[in-house]
Amino acid sequence: MANLSAFEKILGIQFGNEALLREALTHRSYLNEHPHWPGGQNERLEYLGDAVLELSVSRFLFDRFAEFPEGKLTSLRAALVNYRMLSAVASEISLDKFIFMSKGEARDSEKAKEIIMANAMEALIGSVYLDGGYDVADSFIKKFVLSHLKEVLNLGLDKDPKSHLQEIVQEKEKITPTYRVLKEEGPDHQRTFYVGVFFGDDLIEKGVGSSKQEAETDAAENAMKALEKSK
């Protein structure tokens, strides 16, 4: 069993009820391999954590940006709580080293694992809320999720990534980014697409998704991150 006290140190939180933390970190697939596991899986906590996360982020943005209309606030919130962002936060806190999931899920596609990690982040927030109350959960969200607000604003992640990338590249390079499918994998009902975004003939970044559009969006987001790092 993973050393949950080590994870608590990373989070900066001491759980009064460690069973809540263990449940938050338990994917339903794990119970199939461990029928005598002491506790349930994390989907109920995920449901609760999703609501707590949305409230916390909504209130923070409402207070911080009094001049922004509802549509802009909604776009910013979506960029902060989507599965890609939550998966990135999960990676930062090493959640993948403490989650309990089946061997099959652990070998799944990168996209599938990202979604599992994002869902576990929401479950973790739900467990923090139940264990310590709203103020503790709100502080946790500010520390680990809202700390990415500057990144979202700088990279324009609240905008459509492909349109935003095109604006930047057309202004700087006077060319229009193009997208090409590099490869496809999986059965027809569960395809995975790998797409490259090109500036002229130069491959700039790659993206992956369950549809061409999703993979193109992922490639555009990765390209914007690469451009930001190169400044």
C-alpha cells in the first residue's frame, strides 16, 4: 500500500480521516483486482469535488476580475478546471505515484490516464472538503489550481487554441499554421489520432486525441506552450 503520509506532506494537509484520502485515490478498476480493499472507489468524491472546485474557482475569478463579463469568466474557469489542466496539476503533486488502479488501466493510453488523473484530482478535492471543510479545500485549490491562472492568461488558454495560435503566428511569421495527421491507432470505435502542427514545412509540436479536432486542439495548445518557453 502506498505511503499516504508522504502524499499528505506533498499536499501540506494532515487528514483527520485517512480513509477519505485513500478512497479519493482509488480508481474503480482497482477493486476488481482487490475485492477485499478497505474502502470504496472515488467516483462519489469526484462528483463532490467537481462542485467544490467550480465554486472556488468561480468565486475567485468573480472577485479578481470585476470588469470581466460572464462569458469571459466562464472561459477562464473552463481553462482552469478542464481535464488537461487537472491532469497537469496531478502530475505536479505526484498523484500518479499514489493512485490505486488496475494494471490494465496503468498501461492504458496517455489520454485515458490523463482523464483518470483529472478525475482523481476532483475526488481529492472532495476528500479535502469533507475532511477539513470548505476553507481548507478553497486554500488547496488556490495553491494548486489557481496558481495556473497566469499561465492561462499568458497563453490565452481561455480562447480557442487553434484560433489563438493562428493569430500569433500570422502576426509574427506571416504564415498560417497547418495540421496533418501523423498516425492513427486503435479500433474504429476507439481511434486515437496523432496530429502535427506545422509552420510552413516545419513540424512545431504534436497533439493527441480521440478525434482529429481534439488532436489538433492539443497540438495547438502544445505549440503555444513551446512559443511561451522560447521567449
